[in-house]
Amino acid sequence: MVGPRWKIGIACRTLHVKDNYPADGTVETARENGCDLVVMSSHGPSRDLGVLLGSQASKVVSLRDRPVLICR
């Protein structure tokens, strides 16, 4: 991934976690990798826009022990 963040020294990685529930895998992987921030989509492909957060995003926010940035 290339962009302005490299100019100011912000590292970013995209990880694919298999064999785990999405929210649990996201939180566990963030802990294991010492992530300072978790960035994720507000909704998956079904995308019920009448709801503020999708079920997985909502669960990650409730389980988190670090900042979570939700993007729409």
C-alpha cells in the first residue's frame, strides 16, 4: 500500500485471519500484532444502512482494548 502515510512514517498492514469468528479474530489479531489502531468497515456486503454499525463492527467496538476507526 502506498500513500501519504508513508511520508510521515505510519505503518499499515492488511491481515487475513482464517478459522475464527470475524470480530474475535480482529480483536485477537490486533492484540497479537501490537496494533495501535484497528480500522474497519461499518458494514459487510449485506449493508443494512438503517443501522449505525453492523454486527461485527459493533462487537469489535465492544471487545476492544485499543482505538477502533469505523469507516462507512
